[in-house]
Amino acid sequence: MDMIEDAAAPMARTGGDDEGDASLLARLRQGQAGAYERLMRRYNRLLFRTARGIVRDDAEAQDAVQEAWLRAFTALDAFRGQSALATWLVRIVINQALQQQRRLGRLVPWDEHVPMEDSAMPATPADPLDAAPETPEQAAARQQLRRQLEDAIDLLPPIYRCVFILRAVQDFSVEETAESLRVPQDVVKTRYLRARGMLRVALGAEPGAELRSLHDFQGSRCDHTVRDVLAALRATGVLRDQ
């Protein structure tokens, strides 16, 4: 399935950066290296988390992110601004991760029909550790909880894992998630409820505030991806430094 083409969506994100996506895209189309780097750093974590919703290996997810950037940057003419840039990029990295798994001979059930459920999950409770600065013991406990949660999420089927990561970890709306995955909003709601239910059973509790730090993509991994993508773009003549 090809997810390069643009589609309608109302959302846009800047990732805490002052420069908007439209300005960055204008500079991208002029081949400015700084714009490429800024855009990658803005959305690297989103794309990595999305890829981890499909693959269960950090290195494979990072490879998918790198290839997704190259694909996006060589197909900028396909982005017409009718959709949010974040949504467009998410569709590309999903497609890339699925293709990568197929090349490795791994079947990823992605279009399975999910029956609707009537029940609703309660909201994620506040984490009491947020109320005061962490002690070293609390920080260690939080890190252990995060590892346990990541392990539990990895055991979810991909159709649930990807929805959960977009909704609960990345804080996408139902609408954004549905457009990114190209499924009805009711399917997003159902898969999210099922994912939370399976995690609640596996963990014996609702996932808490540790969700915010799952599958982070800062530091050397982000730097490595930016460096490699920029080098590939220069080698192909897509990028010129200005």
C-alpha cells in the first residue's frame, strides 16, 4: 500500500519549535540543510515511536525512520499541504516499516477486522511521583516501570500497538490516528480500548505517566539519523548547503 500521497486533515505540529512547518517546507524546497535538520529533529521521535508500533526492535525502527525521511524528502511535491505534515510523515514511516518487515519475510497482520466493544476504559490516572522531585529510588522505580511497560507493549499485536503508541504515547487525537492509519475512527477507538485492556491485564494496573518517556529518540540516535540522512541527500544532489 502506498502512503506517499496527501490527504485531508486539519492538524499541524511544531514540536515546540518557533518556526512553523510551512516555513520549514519552503526552505526545504530551496535545499537548505538547516531546514532539513530542523524538521528531522522536530519529528524524529514521532516517527521512531510510530515505527516501534510495527517493529519490536529499536535498530530496525531507526532504519525505518531513516528510509522514511529519504522517501519523504524525495517526494515533497506529493505533499500539497492539505494534510498535516505530521500525519503525512507518519503514513510514510508506517508504509516503510511494513515494507521492511515484508522484505525480512515477516508477516505483519495489519488489516484485520476488529469487532466493536461497548465498554470504555477509564482515563489514565495521575502519577503520584509527579507531585514532587524524584528521589534516586523513585527514579529507578520509574525506569523499571517504563521497561516493563515497553516490554508489555511489544507483546501487543501490531494493529493494537501502533494505535496505542500514537494515542497514548504520542498524544495523537482519534482523528489524527485514524487518518494516519487510514482506518475509521471507530476502529481506532476499539483498538485503543483493546490495547489498554490487554496492558491492564499484563501489568495489573493502568499505564501511568511513564508513558511520556517511552521509546524516546534523543541524543546519539537522533544525531546519527540526521547525519546519515543529510549525507545521503547530499550524495544524491537533493540537498545543497545554504
